[in-house]
Amino acid sequence: MSNNKEYLFRILVALSVAGLVVGSWGVIEVMRWGKNATALGSYVTWGMWVAVYLFFLGLTAGAFLITILTYVFRVKIFAAVGPLSAFTVLVALTCEVMIISFDLGHFFRAYRFLLTPSFTSMITWMVIFTNAMLVIYILECYFLLRENLILWSKEEGRSGRGFYRFLTFGKRDYSEVDRVADHRRVHTISLISLPIGLIFYGVNGAIFAILLNRPLWNGALTPLIFIVTALLSGGALITFLTYVFRIDDKLVHYLGQVIRFLLVVFLILELLQFFVGYMTGVVAQITSLNIIAFGPYWWVFWFFHVFLGSLIPLYLLARHRANPTAVAWACFLIVITFIAVRLNTVIPDQAVYKLEGLEATFYHARLRTDEYFPNLTEWLVSLWVFSLGMLAFLVGSRWLPLIVAGKGEAEHV
Amino acid sequence: MSVNLPAEDPLIRMQRDLKRAKAKNLKDIKWGMVIDIAKCVGCHACTIGCVAENKLPPGVVYRVVLEEETGTYPSVGRRFVPRPCVHCQNPPCVKVCPVKATYKNEQGVVVVDYNRCIGCRYCLVACPYAARTSDFGEWYTDKTPEVPGKLVSRKAASGYEIRPAAEYGKKWPDRGQGSPIGNARKCHFCLHRLAVGMLPACVTTCVGRATFFGDRTDPESLVYEQIGSPRVYRLKEELGTQPSVYYLK
């Protein structure tokens, strides 16, 4: 078993490195040619990278879900995955920031967020709350891992002891007083993270929801859907990882129940979105919905999202809920197909011309809505970010006490 | 000769209006445009005039002419609706810009600070009129053959393309060296021309004299007069954006 795990670890590291090497070509293209290297246009101006951004945004919600359940609602069983999920959120947040940075036309002007922020813009709030989440989860991760980092820094024969000493700022002793203090800190941070996290996911939804000219996005339901989808995809990731790291099969079972509930809620919300959209009868909205369901990429919706990402997981979570392998498979399917949900969030509304006759005037490929499909550069950059994230996660899971720190954690909750 | 012919070319009157406006304090001017779609012949001269004036690269356009078909056969018609940036008095694009790079200036013109724009394109997504385009950094002279002495080749042609326009009355670096590549771009009512007493390029190139421009707060101006017409309407008025561009049916 141990050999198998080591083998899998090496394969995943090799895949990540290969992804980084191959994806570098896309990164170089963007560095050289900017957005000219992409297939984006002025009408479909947010494309694959924004969808991938939203995908990572969802994955960050895993830790949020776990810490809230554990430290706010005192569900002790989830405490074992606290450190792992806090680290996962850090990696996902970093990937999220990276991919959206590639999407900026002038990345090196990002300092403008500090100099001339506009508080009427949802993107400003997105930046503020992304940073708040980063600070929260760096601190949470640190206080959850500190005891084991100190132990590892003193452990005879363990390699990298200097590195662990560096991470603990040279602290050598860890008393019961420290332990109590760290748990109090984690509890406080989790309490703070509840409103901040909800606003963070809501704000990301509000970026889309406030746009009056975007019938598919505009509405109070959008931020709510963002919160639910984030919890669903992030929670599914944590459940899958809990199974992979063999932390606790019982825990996989409980998490599976949470995921099943979230999946049902999400599907109801999605159904409502379609129902209300079609019944409203606004042409632009119906056109967008038709693009999702019957457009050239109908299979993204029906095959990847509905069949692979919803029906099969729902079946597995309902009929085989006691089987951790089935639950893990269900969660794996939800996570990997969630990019389809994100693509269908971002692109279809933009794919409808907002003025009659716009499609027939001033022809240029970047002024068309029907010609956007992510090009090779966009895929390669996405691959690069995914690979970097995976490598960071693998390295962290190997050289940080993410699993051991969760053991016995329940008694402190 | 019809008695309805104007006594003078509207351009002459608009030029007088412009001169009078420029004598005012800048903050007391509110620029406005009126487009008489009954007069527009759909020649696209305004689009081309704008592209030439602002040296717009491929894929960037400030003013398009939309074509609409009306009626049912055999009673059918076509009308042309030129669409510049409509310079909303309540602009959705300004509110969403996270770094205050786009704003409404004193004269009610929505402008973009090229040196501040981070290129997030939120304003493009927020504009209900699709009036903004992103400059992706394309060149007309890309893939132009290079045969020195035989053709006006890429090097020679790009000499024109590389020189920037005087948008916003500023001297910009040669094209390819930063902004406006990577920025959101849009119509700015040719502020650089107004500054030197010239009407916007789309107004002077309109062969049907269908586009009128001036200070919409000046009761003596042509645009003020036309805004009072019972034929007047604005695009997507229901959104509450209050455009400064008016149309005459």
C-alpha cells in the first residue's frame, strides 16, 4: 500500500512537472504578445481564464466549509481534515490569483488597487476579500500546524529541520498553554471567517449579478448560487482528498452526506434559474439559456455537467453512501466536471449580441460572439496554473504535517 | 429646389456653436450628440472617419453603424443606427472600474485614463451598448509581405501604423510600447479635436449631415434645439443610463 502511494505520488509529481513544462509555452506566449495570444474578443471578453478562476474560487470553499462546521457548529468529526483543508484553500487561492492575473491587460498596474481603489466596483471588493481570505487561511494553517512543525524541527534524523525551524520562527518549545492558545486562535479565526467567507463568495457572484444588461447574470439569485457552488465543489474536493489520504472513512461518509445535500440544493437553484429565465420570456435571456442547453457546446452542459457531474454523483451518493470509494468517486466527478459549470456561467451571456444589428456590422474575429473557443495558449496557461497548484499541493502534503496535525484535533473542538 | 433645404450647412452652425461653447468655462459645457436616423444613409463614413482619426487597430472600433430591417414584405424598409459611445450621464462602466481609470469628465464625456487602466475589461462587460472594445495589440500590417523596393512593404506601411493618434490631446508612445494596447478603448467625442476648435471626426465626415454635436446646455445650439424634437429618443432608455447621445426617429 505504502509503495503504491509512493508510486502514485511520483506519477503525480511527474505529471505536474510535465504540465508545467508544456504549459510554459502558453505563459511565454502571453508574456510576449499579451492578450493578442488569446482567442478572446471584445464581446466575449471574459473567457476560459475567468471560468478557471471561478473553478479555483469554488475549490477554496472546502476549507471554509470544514472550519465552519468544525469550529463554529462544533461538528467534531470534521476536525481531522482541518489542516489539510486549510492548506488546500491556500493553494487554490494562490492559483485563483495567478490565473486572473494572466487575464489582466496590464498586470503590472495591479498596484492601482492600492492607489486608486473604487469602492463602487465589485472587483475592488473581490480583491479586498481575496486578500482577507489569504490572511485568514495563512494564519489558520499556521496555528493548526505549529505544534507539529515545532516537533518536526526537533526530530532527530528528519530532513529539513532548518526549514521547519524557519517556519516556526525559531520557537523550540510547545507547551499546553501554547496548545490552548493556538486552538483559541483557530476558533476565533474561524468565527471571523464565517462572515468574510460568505461575503467573499457572494461578492464574486455580485461581480456578475449587478450587471443590468446581462439578463442571465443579473439578479439576487446569482450570489447565492455562487456561495452554494463554491461550497459544493470545494467540499467535494476535500471529501475526495480525505479519502485519498485515508484519514477516516467515517468522515468520508459524513462529508458525502453534506455534498449530496449541497448538490441537490445547487440543482434546484439551477433548475429555478432555467425556469425563471424561460418563463420571463426576455429574448436575450432565452437565447443565452438556449446556448447552454442546445448551442454548439450542448454536450458540455448535458454530458459533463448534468450526466457526469450531477446524475452519476447523485446516484453514487444516494445509493452507495456507505461505500467511501463510491463517495470519493462521486466527489471526484463533481470536482473535475465543475469547470463545465463555470464555463456555462461565464460565456453564454456574453455570447448574445446586446444590440440588434451588431453582428452584421464591422466584421472582425474579436467582434464576434460565436467564434470564441479557448485557443491553445489559453489551455496551456490553464494547464500551467493547474500543474503549479498540484505540485504545490503534493509538496505540501509530503513535507508539511497536514495529516498528522489533524489527528486528535476533535478533542480540542 | 425644396424650400426645406437649410439656409446653411449644419456644420457651419455647429462650428459657431462650438466656438460659443469654448468661450464658456469648461465645467459649464455638457457635450451632446444628436443622430437623425432618417438622414443616415448607412455609408459608414463616420466609422471610417473615426478609425482614421484615432488610428484604431484591427478589432477596435468606436462607432459602428447598425443596420435594422423593418416591416414585412412587401412593406419593408431599412434604417441605419450609428452607435458611438453614448456617454451615459449615469454610466455603468464608471461604477464597475476597480481603479477609477474610466470616469466622466467635467463636460460629461466618459473617458479612459490609458495609463491607469489595468485591462480587466469589466467595463466592456458592463456597457449595455457594447460601445467599448479592448485593444488586443493587433496590427493591420501583420503578415504584410516584405519585398524592399518592389512593394510598399510592411516596414513602410507600419511606419504609419506605429505613430500614435493624439487621443485625449496627449502624445502617446509609438504603438507596441504599452498602452493603449491592453486597455479598454472607446469613443471620447474626439476631445483632442474639440480642444482645438474642431468638431468630432464622425460629425464632419457624415455625408448625410445626420450627426449633430454641441453643448446640450446651450439654448442657442443646434443640438439643444433638436433634443427638444418630438422625434427624439435614446437607446435603452429603460436602463436609466441617461445617454448624452440622442436619436431622431
